Amino acid sequence: MHVPDIEAAVRFFTEILGFECRFRQGSYAYVQREAAAFRLVENIGDDGAPPGNRRFCYYVDVHDVDAIAAELAPRAPLLNDGDIYGPIDQIYGQRELMVVAPDGNLLVFGQDLTRAQG
């Protein structure tokens, strides 16, 4: 994931979303939470993402989206107003929690409602 500020991105993933920073060197960081991981790379000059709209949507499958929402609730004031939406049941059988990262990227935590939970 290309980010404009590696420090801010690492703080967001670790302090807000509960990821662990497994590796960090210069403008690169690897963060992981359970089976989901992101490689974060800071854009520096012409090195990085190509010009244009660099905002993306990332989908993370989870077993219990409500548990994630409850975990993030105390940290919500650290985000800008309106940067968390849900959890909400979608017509396509997913329960989703949407979080807008400081750089504008959208992270969606989704739980499959069509599978028996156990």
C-alpha cells in the first residue's frame, strides 16, 4: 500500500487497527494482524505510486466483525468524524465495518454471513 507518510500509516495500523509492526526499515513497513498483512511503502518523489488517484479499497475477511468494531470503538475519537461506518449487513451476505485511513484508502473488514458460524 503506497502511503504519503510512513510514520502516520504505521501509527494508524498499530494504534488504531491493532496490527503489529513486524518489520520496519526506512520508508517501508510490514504490519500484520492474524492472517492479514500489509506492506506499506512511503511515496518519495517520483518513486512510488504513479500519478493520479491512488486511493484503493482493501478487503480483510474476519470471523467476527462485531468484535473488531468493539475493539476499535474506544479508538474512534482518534479518527476524523465519519471515518468509521458499520458494522452493517450487506445484501450480498457480508457484515462489514468500513474504516477510512488518513491517506484516503478504504479498509473494509467483512464477515461472511452465509456460512454457519462456529
